[in-house]
Amino acid sequence: MKKVFLLLFSWVYLHAYDSTIEIVKNIDKKAHIAVADCSTQGVNRDVNRKFLKLLIGDLKVTTHFMVDDKYVTLDYNSNSALPQLAKNGVELLVKTKLESKSNTKFVASVKLLNAKNGSQLYEKFYTISKPKRYPFLAHNVTIDVNNFFGAPPVDWMRKYVIFAMYTKSGKSNIIVSDYTLTFKKTIISGGLNLFPKWANSAQDAFYYTSYNGLKPTLYRVDIYTGRKRKIASSSGMIVCSDVSKDGSKILVTMAPHDQPDIYLIDVRNGSKSRLTSYSGIDVSGNFVDNESKIVFISERLGYPNIFAKSINGGKVEQMIYHGKNNSSCSTFGKYIVYSSREGRNSFGKNTFNLYLISTQTDFIRKLTTNGKNLFPRFAPDGETVLFIKYIGSRSLLGVLRLNANKSFLFPLRSGKIQSIDW
């Protein structure tokens, strides 16, 4: 029976306002902003259209502006259309002119204008050397527009998402992308490769689990050199679930003695310490409370739930008192975001919703209301949560903006997302 439970639990794991959360400044009035296409015929029209669509989408995802759904076509150096736009309620105008230089790079010229009085607030120029990375032009433009008005930063938009994608039975690739899944690049392929985790905030290295040898093996890969280093291997499973802020230590789920437990590994010298010791299942360790504690998922109650304990040992504390399958979680500071099954039984159709709690209060905030929402991951700013949403056989990346209580979904066109990090 325990093996059956472990199999079911592993499947979920694989697929799988607290009033104190003072993490966002509110903007009293959202400015009405529009985007203008000022590009000439010299640029790829399909790329230009996608760039403009991304820019409008990015501005909406900030949740700091009221954004026109469609862009207008204007001359880059003429302001003759501004009075009519202002009459229609537009207060800010982002003019963009995308140009291709020798088919090796894109240059975006951008003006931000006050549509009410025609004044130019700023002009900036953006260059990207690899045309396929044009989504990051849109993200960088949005970040600068947002920062100009002193809104809460959205720098996470320029971060890479890393995820494992099932391609067929027993096969999974590791892919990096932007948060909208518009740009994607496969970096590990061949065999079964799962559970990628960025090794540091610079995103120049990552960990992943390979199931292509005699034992599941955890590797660390340097993005720019391609150098791959074996960290550890273990029978049953081995997964890196969290990394310390300075990148020197990792929390790893290992099962060297048949039962999975949480281990702390110092990647500088290879030293290893066992943090949990339980006859059942302990997985998915995450640092919390300034890395003084860990939270993890365990079936100590007969079903997956979230517990905490000091990094130095001591008693185990139950963190969640509702739901019968709390199977994945992520942490930021004192906050925990987790998924909880709300269906009636273990084998029928179930709803998995996301919740937010604090380690210092009993308040619980529900973040989603329907569907299968799994594998939440906090953004580096703690104000945004990335998660996987399953709709039938499709998987989508969801982005939750905690301050605005809004979510946005970005579909994966083919394959199925297994796990994510950013």
C-alpha cells in the first residue's frame, strides 16, 4: 500500500491576503496608456506584430496601467495624432519603431509621450543581437515604462523561466523561455530529464535530475560553457528543490535508503547533512524565515501536507490544517504558496487551488478558484507567482499578480510542462 501511495504522490509531485503581506505600493489612479506602431516596411511584419502584441500584454501584466487592447499606426516623428488620442481618453503613448540591422540584430526606438500636452517624457533605444530573443525587447520596454512612473518593479519580466517538458513517454527536455513562452530554447535533450532549478539569481547555471543512468542523478550545468558536474545520485529519486540566497547550499530530496528525506548539500565542498528522518515520505524542502527553517511536504498524516522545522533540527510543525492533498509549495521570506486538492476523492476529477500563508499568522488567502493549478514558484520579487495550470491535456504557465489579485495564462503549444523555476 505504501508503494501505491508513493507512486500516486510522486505523480502529483511530478505534475504537480494574508493582511500582513505589505509587499506592494498601490497606485491611486491607473494611467490610460496606448501603444503605437511606427515601424517601416524594412522590418519583418510578423515579428513586429508579435512584438507589439507582447508589449501590450506586458503592460497589462504589470497591472499598473489601463491599456488599450489594440495598437495604432503612427509616424515616429509626428505628434499630429495626439489630440485625437487624448480626446479618446489616452494619457500616455508608447511609440515603437522596430528595425532589423543586417539580419543579425533588432533595434527598437521607443518614445514615451504625454498624450494630453504632446510632451516627450523620454526616448530610449534597445538592441538585441539574436532576433529570436525579440520578446525581451518588449519586456525591457515595459520595465522602463513601469519604472519611469515609480510603480512597483516588474524586473522579473526579463528573467528566464526554466522548465521540463514531456515530449513523449519516457522522454523530457529542459527548456529555457521568457515568461510568456514566446521565446523557447532547448538546453538539455535526450532521455528523461526533470526538475530543473536555477542555481543562482544570475541564472548562469542550473540543477536538474537525469533518469538516464543506473540511478537518478543530480547535475549542475553551466549555461554558458555547457560544463556539467555531477552533484549526487540516489536510488528511487533525487531532486533539488531550493537553493540558498548565496547559491552555496541546496535542499535535495534523496532516497538512499528507499524512503525519501530532505538533505542539505554544500555545493562548495560536497558535505551533506540529513534534515528529516521519517519512515514515510518527506520531499520538496524549501528555505523559509531567512533560511533559518525549511518547509517540506510529508505524508505523516496519511496524505501530503506541509510541515516546517528548524534548519538546526528540533520538532516538526504542521503548517496547513485544511485540504487532503497539499502536494507542492514555494517560499519567499516568511510566505508560503502551496497547492491544495479540493476534489471529493483521490481518483476522480479534482480541483487544485493555490493558497498563500505566512509563517507568522494564521491567515490564509486563496489565490485561484478553479481547475488544476500546481507547482507554484515565487518570483524573485515575492509579488508574483508562477504556476502550472492544466486544462484537459494542455498545460499553461500561469502568472499571479498578488497585489492586484489577477492571473494571466500563457499556453504551451506542444508537449506538457512537468516542473518550472524562475
